[in-house]
Amino acid sequence: MLSKKNRIGNRDVIKMLFNKGKLHKDRFLVFKYEESTNNTSRFAVVVSKKVHKKAVKRNLLRRQIFE
């Protein structure tokens, strides 16, 4: 499991990342990222409603990705 200090939990930071971050696409995943000035990397996982309609299934997928 990814530790709390390496997660992005702030909604404003996630919005900024979607607007100004760099993009890398893979077949199944899309990565939005920004270069960090400090030594720690922080991550967030966002699962779209296109993947599954129910939030329970989307949260399950998020938890599996974090592991």
C-alpha cells in the first residue's frame, strides 16, 4: 500500500495537475505528472466513470492500483 505521505489528497493540486501537468498515455493508463523540486514522489489515482458506473467498483480498482 502506498503510504499517506506519497499520496496527493488535495483536490486543488489534482485539478492543477490535470490542467498544467505533462501527459503520458499507455494502452490502459493515462499518467499526468509534474516535475518535483523535492526528493519525494507523490501520486494520485483517478478512475473515471467510463471505467465503471458504480463508485464501489471504481474504489476497488483504485485500491488495487495503490497496492
